[in-house]
Amino acid sequence: MADNSKKSGTHSGASKIWGGRFAGGPADIMQKINASIGFDRRLYAQDIAASKAHAAMLAKTGIISDDDGKAIEKGLGAIADEIENGEFDFKQELEDIHMNIESRLGELIGDAAGRLHTARSRNDQVATDFRLWVREALVDLDAALKGLQAALIDRAQEHAGTAMPGFTHLQSAQPVTLGHHLLAYVEMLGRDRGRAADCLIRLNESPLGAAALAGTSFPIDRAMTASALGFNRPMANSLDAVSDRDFALEFLSLAAILGVHLSRLAEEIVLWCSSPFAYAQMPDGFSTGSSIMPQKRNPDAAELVRAKAGGLIGALSALMVVMKGLPLAYGKDMQEDKVPVFESADTLALCIAAMTGMVAEASFDADRMKADAGKGYATATDLADWLVREKDLPFREAHHVTGALVKLAEEKTVSLEQLSLEDMQSVSPEITESVFGVLSVEDALKSRDSFGGTAPGRVLEAVAEARKRFLD
Ligand code: ARG
């Protein structure tokens, strides 16, 4: 059991910041459950920036003196240095980053520190800091995703003409190119970046000055602090400003969707690296060995990226459930908003970096992929399309004829290409020699020349477009 002896009744233990009406300090366990300094210290830079903006506004509007404003500004600068140099003593009894900084400011500059919190509450303070933090996280995420897209686009260019089997139901369906396959992920990541950009636009309003929940009686200038912090405008409603965390939910939603995208690519890497496929090999730097089976070369990094989608989805549900049913305005429940967001941002940074490395350094076995691309009667659709195009058969009938040809090839254990013209004509007398011009993997690829299709020429065009759309 934790030591609960320091329960109450010790006047000296009451918080210097909010303890005026308290006779005793908190029980140890209360302090432990209440404190967020263990994780919200990550908001220190945002907290200092927002406090500087607030102090400058208080001085400009005459709510505090210029001298106090300057002292606060200087003291906050000194605290930033202390934190960055690892010299700051974070104290659990001061609960959170906001009170740790304010208390240290008092030690450094004396009474003026007590004026910083005029016309402000920790409620609008934390909402402001957290928006600033998520804003930066979105910018970093966008840059990381752009790097991953660049790696994918480079490999897509290199493999614009490399055939591989395309699957539906994980059954060979039609040949595609590896370049086309990789560009599919470039598109998904492009939409993930779009979601991040949308989130950023909605997020970028300032809660500062909403105070505890109702606004303030001081003549503050919210537009001034909003613009100093790079926000587009002050939030219009003080209750909303301190009580919603939809920006964090949007961040976690896009993180979860992105996690799902990354997990699908990760799964494909795992499959491609498995010996029955053997389409790809990860470099040593992204593989691990087995302690018992010396032949093993495990794609652990890809497996972990695949798994980490679980944590990302979990983080989204965690905060959704925290927020659900909370009455306006602030509730301490909302302190639980930070860990899922911090962890998701960290997880994504790691996963995207690992994925970028794997994509950039994977080696592909083009011969093996090409051999598989022709297996499983993967050009059967091309045969059906030929019957429609050349012999004017309705597609459904062509589908039926082709099915019969596949069955015949199966019986003879040959590929479609290996059936003789006579064999083919035994099923459909109108088939002519020219059918053999559409049955190879190369022909199948080249023919899929519709916009967005897998023909190597189209893929090269798509590579050039993707560079313009995503990397410029
Ligand atoms: N650490 C708190 C949080 O993250 C700061 C806000 C505290 N506000 C309050 N009214 N107790 O939510």
C-alpha cells in the first residue's frame, strides 16, 4: 500500500497556488492521481510561448505594468533555458507543467509572477498549449509522410514496369506492376496528409482568454494573443474553448486511419518477405534473426508497424470514451487527453521512419514476381476482353467461354498461353491466332492503359504527377 499518512490536517501541505481555502495538503495517493507533470512537461515550450503572449497582452492593455510584463517575459525565458539544459526541477506536488512553471517564475522574479495569471485560468491555458502542441505534431507528421511518399515514388519509378501478381481475395487476379502497387500507398498517404491539413485548419483558433469558462472581467485583447501565437482567430465561445477536445480526436482519428494504412503495407512486406512468396528481402538493418532457427530472417520492423495500428486505434477509442457524455465546461477527465495524443505522435514518427527505411532499402525479386504474375490464369480477363473486342461477344458470354478455356487448361495442366489454337477452337470456333497477342503478362500490363491503370507507361506518368502533387 502507498503511504497514506499525509492525509489532511497539515496546513503546510496545501497547494501554494490553489490552497488558500484548504487546511491540509492532499493525500499522497490524491497527489499521484492528480498530477500530470509526468507527461505534460512535454507542453513546456507551448506553455511558455502562450504565457509570454498573455503577459505581453496584459502589459499592452494596461492590465499589468510594463515592468511586470518585462520581468515575466525575462523570467519565462530563463525557465525555458533551465528546462532545455535539464536543470529544471519538476515537482509532482505542483501537479502540472503550468503550475511548475508559474511557481518557478515566482522564485525567479518574485511578486510580478503572481500577476501572470490575471484574466486567465489553467483551463484556457491547457487548451491553448495543447492546440499549439498538436499543431506542431501535425506539421512534423506531414513532413514525415512526405518523406515516406518520396521513398515510395522513387521505388515506383524504378519498378514502373516490374510485373507482379495483383490479388483480390489474396488469389491471383490480374498482373499489375510493382510501381503501380507502391503508388497506391502514395495516394493513401496523400489523403492522410489531407486529413492532417484539414485538422490543422479547424484546430488553429485560440482558446486563450476564455479563462475558466465564462470569459473575464478584464479588458483583454484576445485577437492580440491569438495572432501572436499564430492562431487564425480567437475561439468564439468561451465554454467551447475550454471544454472541447475535438482537435485531439481528429488528430487521433487521422492517426488511426494512417496506422491502418501503414499496417496494410507492413503486412504486404511481411508476406512478400515470407519464403513461399519471396518477392522481397529486407536489408540486414531491418531484419532480425531467430535465436533457435539459424536460417531465419524475420521482418520484425514490418510486423511491429503492423501491430502498432492496435495502439493507435486504442488511443482514439480511449479519448472518445473520456470525452463522451462530459458536461460543459472543463472536467479533470480531460487531463487524460494528452497521453493518447503524445503516444500516438511518437508511435507514428517511429513507424513512418521505419517504413521509409524499409521501402527505400528493400530488394525485390523481379523474376520471381513476374513468374507468379502469369500463374493462376491471371490473363483470363484479357482473353475475355479480346473476345468482346475482336469477336463482338457480350462480356458475360465471353466470361463463360473463357471459364471453359481455363477449365481445359487446368485439365491439361498448362497455362492459357500454352493451349493450342485447336484446343481453343474446340471451345469457341471463332478464336483466331491473334488471341496469343494478349495472353502474356507483358501484353496484359500494357493493355491496362486506362487513366489510373497499371500499364507501365501510365505508371511513369503517375510517378511524375505524384512528384508534382505531393513532393513539390
Ligand atoms: N493539468 C490540467 C489538465 O491537463 C490543467 C487544467 C487544470 N484545470 C483545473 N481546473 N483543475 O487538464
